Amino acid sequence: MLMYEAIRDFAKQFEFEPKIENEKKLKKFKKFVVAGMGGSHLAADLLKAWRPELDLYVHKNYGLPPVSDEDLKDSLIIVSSYSGNTEEAISVYDAALKDNLALAAVSSGGKLLDLAQKNSVPYIRMPDIGIQPRAALGLSIKAILKLLCDEKGLAEAKNLATMLRPMDLEKDGQRLASALKGKVPIIYSSTTNSGLAYNWKIAFNETGKIPAFYNVFPELNHNEMISFDAAGGAQSLSRNFHFLILKDSSDHSRILKRMEVLERL
């Protein structure tokens, strides 16, 4: 499927009704680890922004995350890989299984689902609709919410199937693409919305095939901002950057003020 079609049909992903196989082996937890790479952990990043009270650790590496053994034993480790063949995710699965930790899998197929079926591990099979993992965000969000046993969140997410109208934003997207032509996007957001900024970066890298970078307020004001010296020695290095500031009315008032001042600078 072309990326254009994936964007056009994105809202339909929230109609997905995830089903947990081997559900009887799944207990309720208050702590969670979501392990995945690239687009497969974006859902967890966004859930952390949406529900900051969730005790959820996003792990983007091999093996078990660097948390205490006690916390691992109290957590459900959700291994997410849209393809089911991501080697880092498989290594997390193997390590968690070896240590007899609570484990669940989310995938559209591949080795990960084969292992879950073989080991009778709870899993959710996402539909394989021929899209890139980063484009399967709606499917991943609903699958992870199901494993979190968050029925309220699932109901809210389902509403996005009718609330989201991607094609209404096509002209805005075209204008932004024109402004970015020949530029390197630098995406800034609040720390709370870092998952969104990272999502934009991934889209530019993997879909647009261009370099892109992101950072968060207020930290960037204490270091990165100083490097863009438009009047000094860094001018020639900085001229090809285009800054995108993702503003959120629910951000801290001082963060919004910092965004306004930085934009003027």
C-alpha cells in the first residue's frame, strides 16, 4: 500500500477490535514495559503523553530493560513488532521468557507470533494490511490498550475512527512540504509531547528520506538554541534548518511562552 493511501485510510485503523489469544494466561498489572523499535513503539510513546499517570516504560534496545528485578516481576512486558521479525524485539521476548516474566506480544505475524503461539503466550494479531509499521499507529494503540485492560481508553480511541479526517489536512500538508523543500526539519515540542515530535522525525526520515531532528522544551533552551547563531560563525551551518514547533494549549504556560520567544528569535 502506498503511504498516501495509508494516510488517507488512517482513521479506519481505530475500528480495529483487538482480540487477546491465550487470554486466560493474562493477569491484570499496574506496571508495563513496551518493547519495540521504530514505529512499533510509537503507540506507547503517545499513550504516555495521553495518560501520564500510566506506569509504562518504553524499551528500545536488546534484552531486558534496565529496571530492577522487582519491577520486572511486577510488570507485564509487551513485545511489539508489526512485522514480527525485529531482532531487538525478539531478544526481549526470549529474555523475558527465560526469566519467566509476564509476557505478551503484539504483531501482524512473523517469528514473534510463531513464538507466542508455541509458548502459549498471550498475544494480539494485528491485521496485515500492507502498510509500514510507522503507519500502523492506530492498530498498535488499540492493541496495547487492550493488553493494558483499559476499556475506557479503547472506547475513546474508537471515536477517532469518525473524528479524524486526514484528507481535510491535505492542503496544509502540501503547504508545509513546499516550505520544507531543500531544508532539514528541526521539530520541537514540550517534553510531554516528545512522542509526537519523535513521530514527526520518523516520518521525515523514513517516508521523506531526509535528515530530521527533534528536541524538547525547556531543555533545548539551555543548550541547543545557543548553537543556531544566525549572526555569527554558525550562520552557514544553520541556514538550511527549518523549525517546526508543535504547540499544545495544555502545555505549561511557561513552556508556551518559551515557544513564542524562541519562534521570534
